[in-house]
Amino acid sequence: MKALSRPRFLQFVIGGSLYALLEILWRGATHGCMVFVGGACFVLLRYVEGIQKLRFAIKCVVGGVVVCAVELVSGIVLNRWLGLKVWDYSQKRFNLLGQICLHYFALWCLLSGFVFVLFGICKRFSHRAIARLLY
């Protein structure tokens, strides 16, 4: 198995930290496992951002799908199998197994756009240290 490269590892750590911070700001709390969920999302969004053929709006939708897919899988494992009860969307309309819902899918599409803009800014300033770490 290939080891995680330094830039991907840093993306994972930065993304996981931002995700946990976002959750604290949104809900007032987070669970430690969300750092791993967020890190995975951030690294995967970096791959989506790199697809040159997609227009920005389509990338945002794909980003929302990616985040929801990660949340669905991690939600099934963390919430249903392990019983951690980190989140529960079963009371929201248009939910799937109480792990993802249409409402948050729309928010993840928007937030993916912000992440893609952040990646773009890092590319433009690639001579700076933080961009070298991420790319």
C-alpha cells in the first residue's frame, strides 16, 4: 500500500481541522472522529478540483456528492454500527438512513465551491510556503 504523500497528509490535517472547526461553529460541538471524516473529504475535494474538464458549478455538485458519500459511509459505520450517535438527520426531510439529507447536500455543494476557491488561491500563490505544502 502506497504511503500518503506529504502534501496529501497536510491536506488531510488541514481539512480535518477546518471541518471540525466548521462543525463547532455550526453545532457548538464536534466529535474527534470528524477530523478524519473532514480530512478525507478535503483530500477528495482536491482531486475533484483538479478535474479540468468540469465547469465550476458542476465541480460544486460533484463536491457535494463526494462529501455526502463520505458522510453516508462514515455515518453508517460510526452511528449505526458503532452506536456513537455523532449525528442524526432522521428528522430532516429527504434523508437517507438518517445519515445524509438534501438540506446538507445543498450546503456541501456551496462549501465545496469555497474550498475550490481556496485551492485556486493557493495555486496562484504557489511560491509561498503554504501553497508548496498543499501542492
